[in-house]
Amino acid sequence: MKPASPFQPNLPKVSEPSGGWAETDLDWAGVRDEAIHLLSQLIQFDTSNPPGHESLVAEFLADLLAAEGIGVKLLAATPGRANLVARLSGDGSRPPLLLLGHTDVVYADASQWRVPPFGGIVRDGYVWGRGALDMKGLLVMQVMALRLAKRLELPLARDLILLATADEEDTGRYGAGWMVDQHWYEVAAEYVFGEGGVGVELDGQQVFLVATAEKGYADLTLTARGLSSHASTPSGDNALVALAQAIQRISTYRSRVQLTEPVKGHLAALAPSRPWPERQLLSGVDLPLVNAWLADRLDLPTIRHALRNTFTPTMAQAGHLANVVPDVAEATLNCRTLPGVGLGDLVGEVRRRLGGLPVEVGVRQFNPASASPTATPFFTAIAEAARRETPGAIVAPYMMPGATDARFFRAKGVTAYGLMPVCLTSEEMATIHGVDERLQVAHLEQGTRAILHLLFQMAGRF
Ligand SMILES: [Zn+2]
């Protein structure tokens, strides 16, 4: 079902599955070659974060886009780590749409790879290298779509902004976080389209997971206190033992299942492809407890980490000498929270679980979950663009267990979604942050076409 949108009814030739502008007006073989070459070039800039060196990519793209008459700005919070803002101006009748990409990548251990991770090698139908999927590949699709919009001289109702950030793989404080804080006027938009979602196959059904939400992130500390004594005459009040009991208790704890809006939307979208009685229950029958019970028993990897808050001990420290009973012991608890869970709720939940133990709960860091509404014309346009390239696919909202730059925009009230609009195999998925990361050449073209279609739908003036 399409929500009412002034941009959709008058676009017959754009919506045509064949014979529209996309197939006839552009030399897609040429576009594909250009995209392959560009991705290979971007991979060859080693932007492993830390330290980043993202200016290498930002400056390269700035020159490329400026040469085609697209306005660009480089803004850096610290030397060598520039963020790129490129803008194609519309008539101002609608607020901007922002394409959000990041230029940094995670570390690659070359000894594990079949090809040099920063070689940008094109072979066997793939572009290989660190960042091919996360996310220089999607960034190239975005850049190509923007360039094509410019070359086609598309009359625009909205400004199209491309923001290529530094520091996404770390805290974002030199990247999206800093841009939103310090240069909001450069990146203010109604809609943001970035990373996080992708097409996958679930039980034989192709499903595009559109990232509409991210769980929250918290680092809590558990501090146990006891009485120091000589280990040869132990006091029985050992802080390390108390901490071990706390870790044991928290690691056997499962938080209550909660069906939040992003998960409800996800299940409702998938319901038609599921067997009865899942279909019956997930398609909107208002039985929260039964549905929560059922959802917890579904073999659905896409909701496995989206149903509850999680509490994972990740670091611990106690003692200074082998023969001294420690009077203090501390552990770090990495927590991922559902939408609507505040810091007080989270600390309260941990305290209840640890009731009776001599352990204090402290807070080192907390970023709440972020979620965008899904009943928007933008979501519909994304679904259309994805299905146009992969007929028969289901498009479902998706809550990510991890975090992306989208959270900074959602915190400003912007509707932000993430999708690389191609279907990856599980083998390809496993290369993200892993070894032999690679993107199919065919997917580069397909993704570029889908994003260009999306831009036309959302920003074209008709
Ligand atoms: Zn990424």
C-alpha cells in the first residue's frame, strides 16, 4: 500500500520496470565501469580507523564531484580526518534529503586474506578489499547516484546532500557526531539514507532489511568491595569472590521480552511468508504476551537480539599482588538496550538482579536506542526502489543490535533509514569486518540504479 505522496502518482516512466529512463537514457555499462573503477580507487586509500586518515578519501571525492559542478565542502574536527559535504541544490520547496556514508574502515590482517585488503582488486565478478561492503561500496552507489542526478539535470524539489564522514567505526566524535553538533546547518535534512540494512535470504525468501532503529549502548561498572587481608589467613570478605558471584548472576540472566515498534513492524512485514500459526499471530493480532512468547521461540536471526536488553560482562580487574586478598574488584558490563529504556530503568534492572550482593552499579557511558517511524513516504519509496531491482522481495523494518552514524540524526528528530539495496549471500555477509570482504560488480550497478530511482522519487520536481 502506498501512502499519499505528491511525488508518486505522476511518475509512470520512473516506475516502469522496463523501458523507463533508467534503462534507456543512461549507458549503464559505462556507469558500472565507472563505479567499479571508483570503488577500486577508494579501497586503495587505507583509511583503517584508528588512525583513520579519512581526508585521503574525502579530498579525492571532493575533487571528483567538484569537477562535475557539484558544490563541495571539507570540514575537519582534527587534521587528516575531514568530512565531506556535497550538495546538489533543489528549488527549496521541500527540505533536503541526505545520503550518509562513512569513509573509514576497520583494521584488516593482510596475512589472512586471499588478496591484499587495500589492493582494490577486481576479479571473478567482485571488487575485493576492506570496505567493499562496509561501506565504501554503498558510498560509491551514493556518489554515482548523485553524479547521475547531476548529469541528467534532474529538476529537484529538495537539496540532495551527500555527507561522507570520518570516524564512524569508532565514536563518531570526529565525524557525524561533530558534524551534527558543530555544522548542523550543513547537514540538516528531513530524511537520511545510509547504511545498516541489507537484502538477505530468510528461509528461501529474499528480504530487504531496512534499518529503522538501533539498540542503545551502555557501559556499566560493577564494583565489589571487601576486606583486604593476607591470602594465607583469608578474611572471608574477598571482593573478587563477590564480583565473581555478580558476574555469574548477570550472565545467567535473561531480560524480559518486549515487542517494541520496530520489531512489531518487522514481524508484521514477514508474517505473510511465515507458516501458521506464526502468520496468524504476527500479522497484528493484539496479544502482546502471547506474541512475545512466540517471537522468542521463532528461529529468526533478524530478531534474535532485538527482543530484550542484553548484559554482557567484557572486562574485569582485581588485586595487585598474588598473596593479598583484594578489597576492591571491578567489572565492565556492556549493555544493549531496547527503545524506550532509560538509564534509570537499566541500572534498576541490574541492581534488582544483583540484590543482596555487596556490589555497586556505576555508569561509564549511555546512548539510548534510536528509532525512526516507518509509516513514511520515504520508507515506501525505499521499498519500491529495492523491489524494482529484486521483484518478489519483502521489505521489512529492522532494528540493528549495533550502532551507526544514523543515531546522531535520529537524536535531532530526522527520519533516518539504512539499506544497501542488494541481496547478499551469507558468505558475503560474513566478510564484513572479516576477511576477503568483497562486493559483486553486478550489485554495484544494481544498487546505484536503486538509489538513483529513490532520489528521483523523493526529490524530483514533477
Ligand atoms: Zn559501516
